[in-house]
Amino acid sequence: MSFVLTFFMSAWVTFINMGLVENYTSYWMSAWFLAWPAAGVISFISAPRIHCLAHEICEKL
């Protein structure tokens, strides 16, 4: 999930910040290459707590 989310979000943020400039793909891939490992680690660390929170919310419904 972190792969897909960072792939598209880095494309969007790069476009917002720079527009469709020459070498856009290079800037995008550079941003994605930095974002993906960070998102992967954050997801790995936060997933157990988020899972528990979602389970608690579902039990209350």
C-alpha cells in the first residue's frame, strides 16, 4: 500500500510544486524514491495500533 500511495502522491505533489516541467519524471521518481521507504517504515510501525483502533471502532458500531 505504501508503494502505490507514495507513487501517486509524489507525482501529485511534484506537479503542484513544479508544474509539468522538463525532466518532470526525473524529479517525480526522485521524490518517490525518498518517500517510499519512509512510508514503508511508518506503515510498519503504526500498523498494529491502527489495526487495534479500527477494531475498537468496529466493535462500537
